[in-house]
Amino acid sequence: MSSDAAAHTAPEPTASAPSRLPASTVWRYAAGSLGTGGFATLPGLVLTYYLTDSLGVAALAAGAVITVAKIWDVVIDPVIGALTDRDLARHGSRRRLMLVGALALPVLFALTFAVPPALGPVIGALWVLIAFTATATAFSLFQVPYIALPAELTPDYDERTRLLTWRVVVLTFAILLFGAGGPALRRTTGDPVTGYLVMGVVAGVVIALGMLVATTIARRAASAATARPTPTSAETATGGGAAGVRAHYAAGIAALRRSIPFRALLGTFVLQALATGLMLAGAQYVATWVLRSEAAVELLFVALIAPALLAAPAWGALARRIGKERAFAISSTVFALAALSIVAALWAPGEWVYVPVGVAGIAYAGMQSLPMAMLPDVISHDERAHGAGTAGTFSGVWTAGETIGFAFGATTLSIVLAVTGYISSTAADTVVQPQAAVDGIVLSFSVVPAVLVTLSLVVLSRYRLRREHLSA
């Protein structure tokens, strides 16, 4: 039976309704987003700028450094997904890989921002490439099993919305904390070199703390998952060597091929990750060269995230009334319109941009919480036809797709900067950017993200999984 056909098959009733998740479970799971939000925000915000304006790396080379690290991430995410499914099948928990990633990340994160400028731009770029690639690997070891957990924590459509809504509340707080606090930490020493190191150390520790709290949920998820007698894809892909790796990728490709809802949701999310990754990477440049204040990046993040903190529960409430996919489409439309309006900064740059950024922040809360709440529904829908225990495979492909989006957001910005003649510099230099480069920064922060989100709505129209198809 095809995925669409299965989606329209009447659900079978069960004897009892699923129980409500304890508040402690919801909040411990949400704590993981302090880590995921921090890692997604701070490198995306400052790493390109660190390379171009502190280490003197050319814009295209800076984009290449980040892209190569992210491509490696894409390569390993499906493998990690299959390995965490195998952990669940063998040991009854996904916790092992989550712990390894949480403990390794703070050291590697600090090393990424510890480059001695005297080494020069070439060695500096290689240092960042190696350190950031290792950091991204540690992050994936945590993130892939973390995303797989909601499908195992509860089978209920609305409880998943509740679980992921509060996760996004913490996520938006983390974005605010790291987006505003990271650049502020960078300025505490008065020296950009030591400032970046302080930022890397403190941020790495906070990220790891959030991740470690979330690992305590893995045991609870496993208790439900291991009660299922259905063999998992991980159990059939435990061979070592090249054959085992091929089997891991084959499982991810099979999930994409058989599930139309998964393809539609993933495609939408990747395009939106590209849009938001582009805006995130461009925020520091907008602050410096459009608003003429490096400190303005903190105000941009306050404008973006403060409304989102209040809006995430509201999007959850709307989803319960009209469905997750419809609420997701509304939030995406609002975001695209808000981003598009920022193009007026080409002619009248000023503090007014905080207003559309705030509107985009309201929409961003829905763009994060709703697709993450829809992913467990997609996994459960697939499990009905193909057996349980493949959540790690789905989350591995999902994390790879998200990584592609955010990576190419930074890459797209670096290409725009190079084409428009952006001048890279070291921390000790003072430069004046050509007007074409400033205009490119504005377009990268407005028109291009708006177009990408509009395209994502076309892809979302293929998602036809509704509440009635998932009712147990």
C-alpha cells in the first residue's frame, strides 16, 4: 500500500486513550533545546563573521569551511540514525550516543574559537574546519537520537504538539540567550581574540548542560519502545564494515521513498532552514554594515525571539483547533511577508527593521514547533505499515536535511558577499565596504529568505496527513 493510500485508511480503535505526559518529562525533554538552540544559533551567527572579520579569511573560503563541515554532518547523520535504532534494539535505550555527544561538545566548541591570529588565514581556516567538523559530529551524536524520542514518548497527536511546543519555548529562549549573550560575551575582554575564546568556553558548557538533562529522558522512551516485539530496521542492519554502512543509508533512502508525508515535510523544512540559516548568518553583517553597530545584533535577536517566546504556545493552541499543517502554513506565510518587507532597508536603513523582525519572530515560533510536532506523526504513520523501531532512521535523515539547509544558508551568504565585493579583514583592520556589498547583505536578509519560504509552501501542499489518519 502506498503512503498516501495508507494515510486515508480508517484508523483502528484501541481500548484506551493515551495518558498525558508528566510535566517533568516535558521539561526535561525541552531542556535539550537549550543545547540544540545554542549550537544552531551561535555558530550560524558568528562563525562566518569570525572567519572573515577576525581571521581575515576570504568570504568564499569562509563559506567553504562551513559547508565542508556541514557536508560531513550530512554524511554521518543517517549512520548515526541507524546506530541509535540499533542501540534501542540491543540495549533498550538511545542514551549512549546522546551522552557521548553531550560530553565531547563543550571542549570541541571552545577549540573552534581558539585560533591564534598569528597563524594566518590559511592555517586559521584549517583549524576552524577541523574543530568545527568535530564539534558538529558530537552535536549529531546527541541530536539524532534526541529528535527520535518524541515518537516513542507518546503516541497521541495533541500530546506531541504539547511536547514539541514547550521544546520550542526553550529553543526560542536559547536562541535569545545565545544570540544576544554570545556577542555580549565576545566583548567582555575588550579584545576580540580572547573574547571569542571566552564566548566559546561559556557557551559550550551551557550547551552541554542542556543536553545532559535531556539524556535522562532516553530511558523513559526506551521503556515504551522495547515493549514492541516488531523487529527494527536497525536489527537487520547490524553488519559491520562497508555493508553495514550501505545498509544504514539504504534504510534512510527507503524511508524517503515510501513516505510521501515525510518527503513533503522534510522538503519544506529544508527550504525553511536555508532561509533562516541565511538570515542568521547575515544578522551580524546587517548589524555592522546596515545598522552601523555591531551591538545591534543583540537587539535583532531580542526583536526576533522575545515575541516568539510568547507565540509558541499560541501556535500550539491554533494547531489543536485547525490542525498542525494548516497552522504551519499560516506561520510560514507570515514569516515570508515580514522578511520581504525588510527590503525597504535598501533605501531607508534604520531601527524600524526591528518591527518586521519581531513579526518574523512570532511566525518563526510556529515554523519551529509545528514541523517538529508533525515529524513523530509521520514516523507513527510509517510504523503502522512497516513496523516499529525506525525513528532513528527518520531522525537521521531529518537532521541531515536540516543541516543541509543551514549549511547552504551560510554558503549562500558567502557567495553573495563575494559577488558583491565584500572586503574581509582581521580584527585589527578598519575597512569600508562598497555599497554593492551592503545592498547584497540587505537582499540576503529579506528577499531571498522570503522567496525560499514561499517555495516551501508549494512543497508543503503535498503533506496530506491529518489528525483523523493518526487517531489511535
